[in-house]
Amino acid sequence: MSLRWTYLDTPDVVAWSELTNLLATVDRTEEFYAPEDLAEELEEQDFDRVRDSIAVWDGDRLVGYGQLRLSAALTAEGYVRANLDGGVHPQWRARGIGTELMDRMEPRARALSAQRHPGAPLQLRSSGRLEGDPVRPMLEHRGYSVVRYFTEMARPLPGTPIAATDPRVEPYRPDLADAVRLAHNDAFATHWGSTAQTVEQWTHMVTSRSFRPETSRIVRDGDVVLAYVLTAQWVPRELYVSLVGTRQSARGGGLARACLAGTVAAAAASGDYDVVELEVDSVNPTGAGEMYASLGFVETRTTATYAKVEQLD
């Protein structure tokens, strides 16, 4: 093969979107992205498109890509988290492209980890997708193993009516963005694989084109946000619940459930959506899966996260 290896850049987002959306169908990743969404990813804080992304071209066709994202802070377990993402066009598989992508991304992750978090162990993570996906044997051959399963759930709209909206719940407001960030950092401080969100990271998320403030909900006590649900949209007629959380000191009062009920009601009332979707850690210690089920969400599929930990010199 005569392939050209370069990096993902703004002029590439249309071809990148086409490949990503093809893989969303073929591999059932269900991760559909418009070119504008991918253009925003290239602007994420601490992401160097030249060194942290890979584009593989056969002529003028994008046939593979890779992305590396390194956590700005250590996870709850004390790891530097490196997410390795990417894909190869089905017609160009079994030619070593996926292996070469990993061969290039792993050393970059090690170098960045040593630079930003000297002495901390590095956790390399990648999605194993659905059972039977060909990426799993490749990851296992490289020393990765399943560390977590995530269950995707969906609720049709309007669906079965839910209880009246809790009066404590109110719509998200941009002026409360940092208060929600602080609530999120507290809620996820001990959650597997999570890292504290910086102001810059949070601002990027809540100002992105996919963020949907009109269906996001919060509960607060004065200036302190106690619970929240944040939503986004990438696919027409589909609302995605990106984040759900409750401050540790406020748990047990049904606040997250109340926020989610408010989000579902708002989405149904808008007429803009046919379904609400979310993802839950299969061993979530707060029992989130049961809470989602109580609001009409049903399991649709389960994916695996693979990882390996390295102690860098």
C-alpha cells in the first residue's frame, strides 16, 4: 500500500465525518458526528492536532484516523488517563493500519504523561465496543484487558407520562456554569476513571454546538448547585444525557432523579426529540441504572472499555 500518514486538520473534517459516520453504522458504534462537531474537537484544550491526531490517506480518501486525549488531572485511582480513539475503513482493514495507529499513539501518550504528570502511572484506555468487535483481539494482543462495561439506555418520547416536575428543579442557566462544574467535580471525585474538570474544559463543553441548555436541569441551594443533568445532541431527533450527578453531601434525596425527570418532560414537551439516550457504568456505586429504569429507560446495548496500566520511569 502507498498510504500517506499525516494529522487531522480543519480541512479534513468532512472526510473525517464521513468515515466516522460509516463506522457508526458498520461497527454499530452509534457515534455520528457532523463536520462542525469534529472541528470543535480540534480546538479542545491541551489537544495538539499535529502531535495528538493521525490521519491515514489512500489518495484523497481518509481510510483511518487516531486521536489521543490525555487527562489534565489524575483519576480517582491516581492514574494519568490516556484515551486512544480511532478507526479504520472496513475496506482497508487487516492491513496493519490499526496496529500502526496504536504503535504511534502509545509512545505519544507515554511522553505526554511523563511531561505533564511525572512519576504517575499511566492508564491507556480504548473502547472495545460491542461483543465480537475485531478491535478486541488487537487490544488483547497488546496487553489490554476489559476493565469496565458500560450500558447504553434509551427512553422513547413522549412515552409513559412521568410524575409532575419537582418544584426544586430549574432550567440550566449559563451564569451558573461554574457552579455546575464545581458540583460535578464533587459528585465524580470518587467515580471510577473520572478527573476534575478545569474551567477551560468545562467552558468548551457548555459552549459547544452540541450542548442543549434548554433541556438541561439543576437543583441548587442558593449559589451552590446540588444536582444536575446536562444534555447534548449530535443526531436529529435524539437527545443525549451527557452528565448526571449529585453532590456527595446531597445524595439520598432524589435530586438527580428529579432533574432527569425534568429533562425528560422538557424534551417531550418540546416536540424536538423522539428519544432520550444515556450511558451508565455497569457497576455504578450510586445505583444509577435502577434510577434510570424507574424513569422508563431500557437497556439497548453494552460496550466494553479496555485498559492497561504502565508505571513510567
